[in-house]
Amino acid sequence: MARAEPPAATFERRVLRSAAEHHYLRVRLELPDGGARPSVAQFKQLVVSALRELHGEVGAALPVDVLTYEEKTLSAILRVVSSGLVKLWSALTLLGFYQNRRCAFRVLQEYIIRVQRGVSAENSWQIVRRYSDFDLLNNSLQISTLSLPLPPKKLIGNMEREFIAERQKGLQAYLDVITTHHILSNCELVKKFLDPNSYSVNYTEIALQHVSMFFRSEPKWEVVEPLKDIGWRIRKKYFLMKIKNQPKERLMLSWADPGPDKYLSDKDLQYAVKLLSSCSHPYIYKITFATANESSALVIRPFSEKGTLKDLIYKAKPKDPFLKKYCNPKKIQGLELQQIKTYGRQILEVLKFLHEKGFPYGHLHSANVMLDGDTCKLLDLENSLLGLPSFYRSYFSQFRKINTLEGVDVHCFGHLLYEMTYGRPPDTIPVDSFPPAPSVFVVSVLESILTCEAMKNGMPTVSRLLQMPLFSDVLLTNSEKPQFKIPTKLKEALKTSKECIEKRLTEEQKLIHQHRRLTRAQSHHGSEEEKKKRKILARKKSKRSAYESGEEHSAKYSNSNNSAGSGASSPLTSPSSPTPPSTAGIKFTASDLLPIPFNTLF
């Protein structure tokens, strides 16, 4: 009689909501009258007293643990069984006195954010932020007029677990938006929010101190007003100036300290910065005065009411803050074709001049091009001497073929040309397709710089761009003869500095490339398709092992029978199918009130 087959094994996946055994609360005791601060034992007794006062002896018996306590801030992390959360919360909220002194408990909802700078996990840290901190940051960023996805406030039910989980997702999405926005991610507000330790210094005060020391030896200058936040750099400050005997003439002073690519010696740096005022070129903005010491540089130029090329494109006021001017333009409109051709040719001519002089630049963008009538003039030549990072570094550091300063300048020129053409920066780099342009020749130049193919093959040279149809027929009417005499010894120092800058860029690109390969491999290895393949291979390997062990067992059994003289061989036994492992229900629980981790690259 055939035996009945056992029923097939069944597996059930169960999702249990709110199944956490404990809740965690961060609380702070507020004592308006000051006085002695309670110790951790007294703090615990105060919590028990609050429970007894509202819920009697039964409430006082509720198991509550004080996990951490900071006597300086009177803040603590409490752990309570989930069933007692409401009792504890209500007892703390209604408590009004401690040792005959007025007091109040505040239950804090905080989020732990893990921040990483660059590709190295070692260069990471954690910060703690409340929703009110996010709200304060968002209010400060409203000057950009961007619509940012901050989750809305909720007055009732804002401590429910489901709401906290949704808010966490919303805040993560908010962080993703501001850290991937090119201008927002570089602004002081965001950097201070994510890295308060590194950006706690008031650079405006430092700049004023240095400027005041300079004025002691140069009393003819006078500060009219600080030009607050008109640039994107945190450590570069601007001031509106005047000469005392020429009160109507306005000048602009810029102050900056050295950056990570400062490879000139202090002596060479001071000499090179002072030499800038002797540079004469029709497409370089004139420097009135320049000086430097071992810790910073100070440059004075005429102030232009018309502003920069970026101000023209975005129809912005030069004195407005950078976030207000350029984050969200009211009207997106590119320049006329003739302007694109003329401005592009002028900028390429000055880049060629600097490269031939062996002077590194690497800081081209539309806000570094001043407009003087119909003429474009390059700004901030001192940036490369000071070793400051480029505005577009986060873009070209992704591509290993952009590994020279000429290649960097050409790549930056591609961004500038796109902005002149379409009135806005490209959405992504590389650019897959280009919107309709005033001329096919414009698209041809953009394709040679900003496409994926261009990133793989390398940038064209400045000379090659000048020969392209878009610029080759432009007639330049300016007859001013360029002059910029650089002594041989300084040329050698500039050459060495340029090589060091390019070497650091290459090393950074190599690390990014390795990190990208590792990330792709991990993503591929963890994909559902790969998991299925590994399961199938494991199953086949298991069957093969079972089959081989069955054959070995049969052979041994046959040999033993033969040696016993039975003369008969036993048939091979088929391996039994592997038994599926038994599994318990998988529990998914929402995060406790504290902590809630985020991840963001910075």
C-alpha cells in the first residue's frame, strides 16, 4: 500500500507593526530658577515621583531606565517598556515642581545624521539635529526662492511611530536635495548645518581684522560697507571700498586665505600676487592693488555696477547674495548668438594667453567674468595662486581624462557656454542631449566638451576650440597689447605648483574611480538577480554533493558485501532531497524614537 505524501512545507512572512519591546525618549529638565542641579540618582527619583504623582504606586513601579544623563544640560535618554510609554510621557509633561522649585520636562525628538565628505568612510562623522533645526535651515534657505521638500509640521500626533518613520524619509529626501544642488551644497548655511565643527569660525570678522591691519600702512583706503554673501566661497569675503581723496569712485576689495592647492612658497606667493597689478590684457579685469602674506591675500579692483556675465544672464543685481541671484532665476533666457560668439572668443583668447605664459587658472565660471561694455574680462587670477578649489571641481573630478589645468579650463568653458546659450546650468554632467540652440555650431562645441564621449576621450585644447566655426570668424576689435612679464624663477615655481595641482587632482580622480567600481560591484552582488543566481548555484552544489556522497556510500557498501563473499551487489541508492530549513516569522519594527540615522554625502 502506497504511503501518503507529507504536505508540502509552507513558509509565511509576517510583518509585526509596533512590536518593539521598548521606547526611547530624550528628555530635558528645565529649571527656570536655576539653583542646584540634580544628580543622576536624583533625576531618576524625580521621574519616579512624577509617575507616582499621576498614576499612584502602580505607576511608580513602571520599569524606567536612565540610559544616559548629562548634568550640565540636564538632558537624559530614558528607556521604558512600550506599554508604559503613554504613562511616562503624561507624567513627565504634567510635572511642575522639583524640590519646591518650578520645573518642566521637555521631550525631544532628535535625528542622528551620518555625514561623509568624499569617498573615504573614515572621513565621516555624526551630528544630532531636531526638526526645529531643519525648519530653521529651511527658513534661512528661502532666500534662494527654491521650493524645497521639507516635511510639514504636525502639532498633534507628532510622536507616533508611523509619523516619525515617514518624517525620517522626508527629511532624508530633503537632505538629498540640498546636498546634490550645486549652489546650495556649497553655501555656508548648509555646511554649518552638516559640519558645525569645521565651520564655526566667523570669516567676516577674520577678514576685517586683516583688512584693518592692512589699512594701518595704507591709510588712503576706506571701507564703505561689507558686500555680504555676494560670492559662493565661505572663506572669501568682499568689501565695497573708496579712496579718501576720491570719494565718488567705488572699488571692491576681496580677501581670502590659502586653500588645499597652495604649493607656492610664502615668498613666491607674495611676489606673484603683487605682480598681478602689472598684468595688462584687454580681457583681464584690471587690478588696482594686490598684496599677500603667509596667511591670506588682499586684492582691490574697480567695482562694476553692471556686474558679471552671470548677472547679465540671470538679470541679477551685483550686490545681492549669491543664493538670491542665481539659485532660481525668474526668467530663463540665453544670450543672443552674436554675444555668445563674441564673449566665447574673448574668453578663449585670454585662456590661451595665460596658458602660454605658464600661469595656471582653473577658475572659469560666468561669475568670474566681468562685463565692461561689450567686452568680457577675466576675474580672480589670484585664486589659483592661493590654491583655492574650483567652482566646478565636483564635476571634473569625476572624469579621469580631465587631468590638466587646460583640460579643467576647457571643461569649465563648456559649462559657461551652456549657461550663455540656455540661460541656466546643465541639469546633469555629462549631457545626453541638448535643447535647440541658436546655431548648430554652438551644439557642436558643447558636444566636444560636455558629452559622455568627450569625458571618455578627453577635452579639446583651447587652440582647437578657437578654430571651430563658432569662434573662428569672430573679429576682435580691441587693439590693446597684452603685457604680463613673469620672471624666470617665478615661472619655474608656477610650473611646479601647476604639476602639484594636477597630481592631486589625478589622485582624487583615482580614488573616486576605485570607489565607483567598488560601489557598482557591491550593488551588482546585492541585486535580486544575483541573489537568485547564487541560490540556484548553491542548490545545484548541494545536490551534487549529496549525489557524490551517495555514490561513495554505495561503493563502500558494495565493497563490504563483496569482501563478505555474498557475491551480490546492492543497487545504488538515490540521494534524498534536501529538507528545507524551518524559519520563524520575520519581524519588521519601526525605528524607536531615538536614534533615527540618516546618511548623506557632503
